[in-house]
Amino acid sequence: MERVMIKNVEKTFVSDDKEKKSFTVFDDISLDVSPGEFVSLLGPSGCGKSTLLNIVAGLDRATNGEVKVGDTNVTGPGSDRGVVFQEAALMPWLNVIDNVKFALRKKMNKEDAHKEAEKYLKLVHLSKFMDAFPHELSGGMKQRVAIARALAMNPKILLMDEPFGALDEQTRSMLHKEVQFIWEETKKTILFVTHNIREAILLSDRIVLMGTRPGGIRKVYPVDLPRPRTPASEEFIKLEQDIMSILGGEIEKVMREEMGDDFNSQKASLLYGTNRNMGDHI
């Protein structure tokens, strides 16, 4: 377990053309994630959730500000941070256990790597599929292999960028349970990006709501609900509605920017799915 500290972070992109136009994704973001805490970043498309996660991962650099894992400044990728992306990105020529072992090849000998890979495949309930190849797996199984691969490196922080965004609702629901089980078993600090309000409430200790660009933190919601959580409960629904009341307005701002005079409130109502997956259509 380790603490993540994000202090006064800004990200501005500058175009490569002659005009050198600048585009600020977000500015002055500060956030502390406590050791062992599960924190979700929630917000409309384009607000910088994934960019912020990439900065914490060391895959991108902040324009200003600093990020620390424990007492160490983040200056690039490191084994203290494991990343799970929306696409599992498995190597198709390797079977399941070799995909997990690949990340361990420089850390330990072959025998120890095999035992470690087996341990984490059992944790994600894939021990019966160790010899299968990626094309033989469902989307949900591929993501479980990706999670096992990230965990096998024994990172202090697990960074998850919409890992279930491309999955059907039934598979997504199953993986919610898997991630909660893994989090409880490993006590990892998790920073999780999602568009889905319900998903964020089900999983998180805190939800960080980010606004439209230049993005920033609009509100932080503690999720003081007992686990396992029931979406039909009065407390769950109230929190869902509270988040929707602010996030819906943020998405409408994005739509006005994208659609101009063609935008109206009737079109805006199409954004809000029954699973509260805000911003699916932008």
C-alpha cells in the first residue's frame, strides 16, 4: 500500500503546427489518495480523467505541479505502479500464463515467475485457463488476465483506466465483484477511471467528480455505504442522484461546445442511461 499525492497539477498540450495553439486539459488539480484507498475519477469525456491517470502512471508528464507515490516524485513509469487499460493488450502469440509471466521475466527466475503467475491467475479465477490463448477467451477473461499481469508485478498502486468500458453489462457486473475481492485481498491502493456513476459507487471509498475543460475537481463524494452495496437501496439512489445533478450539467456544457446551436435539452436527455453511464454518446 502507498499514498498518492497530486499537487497543483496542470496539463496543457501545444499543437505541432506553426500556430502553436495551446489547449489546457485541466489546471491546478490537487488530490491525496490514502494507502489502501479505492478512489474513482468520474467525469464527462474530455475532462482529463485518463490524462491524469497517465501522469500518475508516468506515461505522460504534467506541464506544472508534481505527483508523488509515497515520498518519491513520479518522473516516468515504474514497477511501483501497475496499469490496467480499457483494452487488455495481451500478446496473442503467448498463452495466458506466459502473458502474466512476461512481466516478471526481469524480476525472477523462470520457476519463481511461473509460481507467481499461477498465484495471481488463481486470484482472478483463471487457473483452469492457464494454457489458453487470448483468442480463446471472452472479453471479461482477457481483462482478468490483464489484472493478474498487473498484480503479478506487486505494485504499490493499481491504476485502472476504464477497464470494463468495452464489456457487456453482465460481464461488467461480474468483474465488479472480482475487483472488490482482489482489493480486499491485496489491500492495494487503487485509482480507477470510469464514466459510470453506478460503477463508481459500487467500488469506491471516494468519488472525485471532474468537470469540463479546462478540467478540475468539482466535488469529492465520500461513499459511506456498507459493502457489498445494493444499487436499489435508498442511500445508493440518493448518492447517484446527487452526482447526476452536477455531472449532467457538466456533460451539457460539453454538448453545447460540440453542437453549438443544434444543442437542446431534449437531446441532452439521451445522455443519461439507466445505468448512469454518463457521457456514453460523446
